[in-house]
Amino acid sequence: MKPYVCNHNRDKVVLLLTNKADIKSETLGEYVPSKILESFAKYINAKVIILPVIFQYCEKETKVLVEKYRYEVYKAITEINPDVIVLLGKIAGESLFIDYKPTIDLGKSQEWECVNGKKIKVFFSISPNFILKTAKEQDLRNLFLVGDLVNAYLHRSLSLPFQIIQCEDVYEFISFLKLLKQDEVVAIDYETPSLENLDIVSVGLAYGKPPSIKAFAFRITNTLKKVLKDFVLTHNCLVAHNAKFEHKVNISNFGETRFLEDTMLMLNFADETAPSNLEFLANYCGLGIEWKKDFWTNQEDLQSEELLTYNAIDAAVTLTAYYKLKEELKDRLESYRLFASYALSVAVMELNGLYLKADYELLGKFERAVEYLEKKVGFNVRSRKALESYLVDQLQIKCNKTEKGNYSFTTKFLLDHPNEKVQIVGQIKQIHSYIQFIKQYIEKRDENGLVHTNYLQTRTRTGRLASQNPNLQNVPKNLLRKFFVSRFGDKGVLIEADYNQLEPRILATLSEDQLLLELFEKGMDLHSFVASLVFHKDYEYFVEEIQNNNQQYVKMRYVGKQMNLGIMYGLTAHGLAKRTNLPEQEAERIIKTYYSKFRGVKEFQRRCLKSLKENCYVEDLFGRRRHLLPDDKKAKRQAINFPVTSTGNQCCQMAATAFVKRNKNPNIVLCANIHDALLVDCKKEYIDEAVALLLECMDLPNKFLLCKLTVEVKYGENWYELRKYKSDES
């Protein structure tokens, strides 16, 4: 049987090793690939040969049989003599590598030595058959990203001349910097002992344009640091990869920083599904460079010449990528730079951290409460076996089961259960989760009692900040927040400034719906208005009944709230019925009534779906895009939601960045961005100043919006017990 071949008249040869499931038929003595596989093959700018692998590792198979499969694959590769091999899926990977692990890092590739001694570049990807099963747009985009890497590698022509200068002489360093014109684009890359210790060990600098980029690395002493500071803070255009890190180094060493172009954010702005690592960018730009991972692990490594080499290479790759991505973003550079400016506030918030008081007295109360309640039920709730026996066998409680067949006892299920004994079990689980949560956060504190999160700017498709290690955005709104207090002790307070109904207001701007705009302008209660509308009640009377705590009207208002929040996600009658326990027919009537009054919202959704169909992407107000496949089941909902969510995210980050730039008071500290809110730590005598600056900065997005955003400000001695701010209180 002949392998499938396409793009015959090309010099380079790429071999695609794939699962037999990706071959839809075998006709005319030739393999016929699936549609996705054929498209991928034609996407590669080379002669492409597709070879299905029958290899399948199984414990029942003998070692001899497995080796026979591999021998056949090796023999075929030797005959084809490809320049590049692409392994599509787990089976293809196992056919080539004995210790293959099915983990995909799109930025990575490795060399494989053929039996004839030839070294061949191997790229890893997922099986097209797997993409058909998942129907996820991200998986398909990742496949074609590998195609981009292969094309870049095959047709690379750029060399990277770099010179290592080991210099501790201030005059020699100054002489080098004088070579750089003020308007010349320079890439910068710092090496530090660790991500926590931000002392500058060396700096890599690159200048020039492809294919004539030159890169240098300098070991930095205290004397050279002063010269470097002047250069960094005054040079016109500096580029970094993951500028957040360079901002943190600048602030830690120089006390200030400035705007930096960022190739990581450029790539994310161009394609939000692409990996953010520098290795991926190197391959993307056609640079066949291998990185040595975790190189600087001790003091000896930090002094090595090899570290300087990698420092220079990082700077050179960053600059190469900058010019490539700048060309790709030439029509959207202004929008990208707004997005890139947020790296400054993210760096500052990470460095500032949030103070966590190790309140062992409160922790002790939690532990004693667990002991008391466990004595009451007579068993250890943390034992799943004992828990199942008590709830299922003893109390005869009906519980849902997981896919693996285990009983599902969520804390919410237990707390909401009508049986009082079950509720006690729920209380134990809840309090125990508090104890584990706080102990975990106490361990994360630095020597000053501060918890520093790691904000990820490229983790989510919507541009929303993600937080990890620890996740500050995951701190529940309960007693746990009482542990977070001011770093200034009794002399300080925490201030939380939160946008009111951010996403519904953004929807009003994007949809230009006149009724929605009018509601917000008049300060009406959106949820009550929508409820009164769909249930045919007088609005004024409806509000009065809500104030009188009429439960019938409270339930109707809940339906209005679910409608307002769900409409931004393309809420269906089935979804609304599930959220509100209404009959699906009634839910459908409510949605139809809503759209008959809010016609602008319906038209906005129509525009989103049109963009999805015609462009395969949608945009937010500031030009950030999300790429989607129209045939993806979730695409329509995501296309409707993305412009609203992403615009709201950018408003929050815009406010945070403005706050960092305008705040000159060391007694006022921006310490976190939690969803739609900014959290500030300050001394009590500066409350008015801090609030005024917060309101000023959080008002800035309004110059772009038809529907004005409003802000609610609260403050208190800890993050849990916050009260509404009034200027005459402070």
C-alpha cells in the first residue's frame, strides 16, 4: 500500500506519522486521509508523506512483537528520508520513542537519530481523530500551530550572531550603550537567582533587525547597575518577553519602571490560543535553538559563562519575534499596546502582596468546632468510608454518584439538606475546608507576612487575569477573609472598590440598546425592572414589594437577575428553566418577552454571530479578539459572551494601571485585582486620598463607554468586615 503524498513539487520532505483511525479509506492502492489530516498536510509548505502507524503498545504483546513494529517504522523512515517528522498522537509517538509520554508542549521539539545516523527534527502534536472526537476549536488551532512551527523550521534562514562580553568595567559598558541609538529597538532580558530573589545577575541586550541581529550579555555589578538604570528608564523602545518579570526586576532594583513592549502579550493578542513560552516563539520565527532548562540552580551556575550565552540568546529571540509579530499586528498595534500596558500594574500588585495575619486564636476556634461536631455525629467526617456508611446506610440519604461510581457529598448538598444531622456533617466539612485553606495560605507568606500571588495574563481566552500559587481570586466571601488585614496594623485599613453591575453596563454600551441605557441612566434596579416586565407588573409597585420582603416578588426578581446575567451567555429556555425551576415553556415566554423589549441586545448578538460566521473571531470594544470555529457547539455562546467579558476585564485593568502610575504615596498600596474590584491597603489618615484616586482611575474607562460605570467603595480593618465608605466618616 502506497503512503499518501501531497505537495509533490517541493524540495523539503515532511513525514506525518499518524494513527490508522485518521485514514478514512484505502482506495486505488493508496491511503486516503481524513479531511482534517488532508488539510493539515496541504498547510505544510513541503512535500508531505502521510504514513499510518499500526503500532499499538499493549501489555499482552511480547517485547519481540513491539520491537518488530518499531523496526518497520524505522525502515520506512530510512526509505523516505524526511527532513522533518511530525508525530500525530500517542500511537505515533510510541512507534518512535520507547519512553514516549503523551504530553504536548507546542513550543518543544527534539532530534531523533535515524538508523543511518541522520538526525531528524521531530515535532509533536495531537491526533486529528482526537480533534474530531472533542470538536474543540483550540485543539484544531493547536494542530495548525504545529504546522506553523514546521514551516518556520523548514524555511529558516536567519542566523543569530551574538557576542558574549563578560564585563565589569563601567566605561566599557557605557561605550556599548552609546552604540545604541535612542530610537533603536532594543530587547532586554534579565537573569536573577530565582523568581523570588530579583537581584540582577546579568542582562542580555539585542539590537538590529533580522537577519542582522546582534546580542550581548553583561554580568552586572553594583556599579554597572547604576548605568543600566539610566539606560532602562530613558531609552525610547525596549522589548521583553513576559515584561511583567522585567517590570518586577526594574522596581526591585531601580525603584521604578516604564512601558515595555512585550512579545508574550503580542503573541497572545495575535492568537490567544498560542503557547506563551519563548521556546515556541523561537520555533515560530524559524530559529532552531535548544534551551537548557533550569540551568541556574546554584551559585556556581550563576557565575558560569554558559548562563551569559543563554541570556544573550533570549534577548536575540525576543527581538526577532518582536519584528515578526509587529508586522502581524500592524493594523492593531494601538489596541495591543493598551493591553500590554497592564503588565505594569500586574507586576506592582504581585510585588506588593496582601497581608495575611496568622490568627491562630480563630484557627483554634475552627479546630475545636470540628472536634465538638464530630463527637456529636460519632465518626471522622474526613473518612469517605465512614461518611458513606453514616449518610447512605444509617440515614438512608439519597445521593448522586460520580462517573466513577462514588457517592457525591458536596458541602452545599449537605448544608442544604432538610435533615439536621446531614447539615451538621456539612458544617464539619465546611469548617475543615476553612482550616485547610488558611493553613495553606499561612505557608505561602513571606518573612513580612505578605502573600504574593502569580497573576497570569495569558491563561484565559478572555484576557481576564488568572491567579495562582496561591489563587487570591478564589478566596470565598466568608470568614476566611477575616485573616486578611492591613500591613500597617491598627493604623491601616483595606479598601475595596468594586464596579457595580459591570457586565450589564458593558452590554448596554456594546448593544446601544436605548431601554437598557435609559434604565442605568435613571438609576433603576435592573433586575426588578426586567422581572416586572416579563411578569407584567408595575415597576414602582414591584420595588415596594421587594422592600417589604414579599417572597413572591423576591423570587420573581431572582428570575429577572438570572435573565440579565444569563443573556450575556446566550441563555436558552432550557438554561433559564434549570436555574429558576420554572417550566421550560414559561422560560421560553420570558426570553421572548425580554427580546421584544430589548431589541438592541438581540441585534448585538446577531452581529456577534455574523462575525463568528464570516471571520471566525469576535472582538471586544478595545480590539482584542477571540478566535472560534463556527461549527463548535460552544462557539455561539462564547461569541456572544466574549465582547462583554473581555471589555469588562480591560476596564478593570485599565483602572489598576492608571492607579499605579498616578499613586505617589507609599502609604497607599494597590495589592490585588479580584474580578471586578481593586483592593488597596493604606494608613487610616490617607483613606480619603486613596478613595479619591480609586474613583478617578476607575472612572477612566467611561470615556470609551455609552453607559457610565459606577463604583461602590467599602473599607474596614479586615477584608471580611467591610462597611460602605462615606467621606465624612474618615
